[in-house]
Amino acid sequence: MKARKDTAEWIVGLRSTLRGSIGSAWRVSEHRSKAKLDIRFDDGSRRYKTLPIPWDKAHARRIQETVETLHREVDKGRSLDEAIRRTEFTDAPKISHQPNPQLILDAWDKFEQHKIKNDRLDQDSFNKKYGGPKNKGIVPPRKEDMGATYLRVKANATAENAIDLLNKVGADVEAGSRYRQQIVGNTSRFLDFASGALSNYLLAPDKWTPPAKLKDFVGKKSRLKVEEEESDDEVITFTDEEIIELIDSLPVDHKQKSHAEAAKRWRFALQLLAAYGCRPIELLNLKIKDGELWSGRVKRSGGGYSRARELTAFHPEWGESWRLVERFKAGEELPKSKKDLGGVLNGYLEGKKYWEKLRKEKNVSSYSFRHSYSKRLHLEYGMDNKSASDLMGHTEEVHIKNYKNKWGNNRESIKEKAMLYRDFYEKKNKK
């Protein structure tokens, strides 16, 4: 190495700046007219890397900022090779602070691998739900770039952070629409994976962790649009047989313990949703009061306040044979989430064969359990709107808005249904 007095002034300044910003363990020198990085690690080992940056005065600032960027990445726990892969190199004298879109696209590739291998989502379902780049080596192949979510993520891969990306992917889709909700939700799940431990933090968590609530990115429908669609909103329900088959399809006997335990928690959750018609989020606020199971969730909404209420299983066989109250008292575990539990439930069921079959045939969702409960109250028990709304924990106005004219009623059997309704409560009060 040249003596200090023979070293060019710009090199002395560059090294001095780097010592001040990142310490003396990271040094730079020249190697075949390129910048060479020399790193001394805490264990005494050294690593050398020649960077694709010219070693000259014009590129001094470029060298400095590149080395500082690499240092930050390594300081986060990434290997030097990974840090270099994540850093964009150009011949520009000054480092570019523009986002590197390739990081997003590489993370999408890992996301696809994870969904296929770990979440067991079949390739056809992934192609339809998420999409990806052209790939003839998979079955079924993607003959071209495809998928509403992927195409929007790719088109906006220069986004600055998670907020920026979520704002952009739904920008050209009708606010409040189901389509926009799906795109934003899919993008959020991708970012949740890419910025988390499952991906080994492919994207920096401080920039790319998605927010827990997505309503600001989905937007709201205009009042006129809501009024136009209100009478046509589709309420999707299950048959009893579909509920039983779905619950029985969960892999509670999976050879991998973690998968089996998760399936048992979700089985308990589905049984509660089916029997009591509660909202998915209410599973986080259940409690025992006077020996009965209650929803303790109180929430202000457009229809007023939802009230804490005793949960009633208007399918007695389920409430009793599944021993739901006893199991809850005994402390049987339920899934936990700080996010919307309905969305988490949809994410868990995603890729499960019977669930995907129902989605394809009927477009069911986590709220289909609640809708099915409402349908049972009216069609099987002949219940009036006020009584049904009390049992479901919302106002009569909200109940009518959601379920008006959805199923009709058989007036010839209304007396029999009313008697069944009365008999149910007589039996319940005798316990």
C-alpha cells in the first residue's frame, strides 16, 4: 500500500469519511481499477469483495454510499453476499437512491415457493389467486405474465415502501369493490411474508411490513353505488352437510405436529362460528358468564353499538355434541391474531381442497357461517327480524339491510316454525 503522503487526497478523504461513519473494520482500496472492499469481522476473519465501481475521484461518493449501504445490510444480520445482491450497482458516479424493483420481484418468487411448498397451495390456485411471471416449467404453466395482483405489484415494484405499494396496486380499481379488496389483501399477504421471519426478511421490515388494517387502501364505495347494489348483495351460505365436511377436512391428524395443532385450533373455531353465528373477530372476546358462553365484544358501527350477548346454538346437536361450552371452559385453544381474524381464517383455509371447491362453486367466505346462522333462524325457526338481530348482536336496522328478501319464507309452515322456536327455548330454560 502506498505511503499516506503518496496517497491521493480524494482517497484519504474517502477512507476518513468511512471510518467516521461505519468504523475502521471496513476499508477500501484499488484492485484492477475497481473499488475493493476489505472487511475484518469480530471473530478475526476477513472478507474481500471487488465492487463493480471504478476506482477514481469521480466515483468517490458512489463508493462511499455503496459501502455504507452494504454495512447497513450486514448490520441487520444479512451475509455480505446477500447484501451485495440487494444493492443496485450502476456506473453512475453517485449511488442511486431509487428503489430496486428486482428486490420485489425476487421476493415474489420466494413467496410463490412458500405458498406451494409450505402452505400446500396447488399451482393452479396460486396462478389464479396471485399470478406470476411467465414460467413454462410449472404445471400448469404460465404462458405469460398473469394474475391481477402480480401484474399490479410488478407495475409498481419501484414503490418506496409498503404503504406506497398498497396505495398503488388498487389505485385503478373501483374503491370499496370486492376486486380491490382481494388485490390489496393478496398484496398485504405477500408483504407480510417478504418482510417477516418466514422469508428471512427479504424486504426490510421497517419499510415493508404491511399495516394491520387495510380499509384505507380498499376505500369506500360512493353512496350512490351502495344504494344501487344494496338490494343485489349476495349472501353466501353453507348447507349443514358442507359445514360438517369442511370441518372434517381439516388436517387434525397431520404427521407434522405444528400443522395438526393449528388444524385443531381452527376446527374449534369453525365449530363455534357454525353453531353460534358470531363474527370471526368475536372469537377473540369470548367469555363464560353464569355458566353460558358470551361474546364480550362491544363495538360502535354504522348501525349503532354491538352488544355483549349470550351465544345461542340454534342447531342443538352441534352445541351439545361438540361440547363447545365445556371445551371453552376447559381452556381449549383458539387461533390468535392481532389482525382481522376473518382474513386470517380465509388465509388458513386457502389451498385446502374442500374449501377451494366451495369457493369455486359458491364463493364462500369466513362470514358464510354467520349468514348460514341467520338463514337458519328465519327459515327453520320462523324468527322475526328483531329476535334474530338480538341473537346476532346487531340492530334490527342492520339485520334488515343485510338479509332483507334473501330467502323468503314459507307462510304455510310459519306456525310450525314458531312452535319449534318456542320449544327450543322451553328446552333451553329447563337445563
